[in-house]
Amino acid sequence: MSDHANNGVKQIIRHLRGLLRERNGSGVELAVEDDGFYEEGGWLYLVVTPARPGIRAFEYVERLQELERELRREFDNPNILLVPAWGD
């Protein structure tokens, strides 16, 4: 990945973290790691994990959908996907 592309991904991750901080008080606390992404076939996949145990699956999925829409709109990129993953 080129430095320019890598900087774009880092900017998206920073923005996603800001969105997560704004919403983490609602009981659905999520996180994304610096290396929690991959690119394939023109798509950017961001891996999002619960920041604490006890999150209900439907709340997790709803939050990811909201965040994904915002990121796509903010970065004018329909090829951003948030991937749910359970932490260790």
C-alpha cells in the first residue's frame, strides 16, 4: 500500500474513532485498532470490536450500520465496510 493510500486509511480510522468516542456513552462501546483494516478488490474493510463485554449482537450491528453510512458519506466512498469481530 502506498504512503498516500495508507494516510487515507489512517484518516478514516481517526475519524471512525472520533465517531466511536461520541457514541460510546450509549452502552454500545466499540473500538478499532491501528492495524484493524485490510483492502481487497477496491474495498476498505475496517474491523470493529466491542470495547467491553455484554454488547447485544443486534445493537452491535445497528451501530456498525450507522457508522458505515456516516463514513461512506463523509469520505464520499461507497466501498467502506465495517466488519464485526469479537475480541479475545
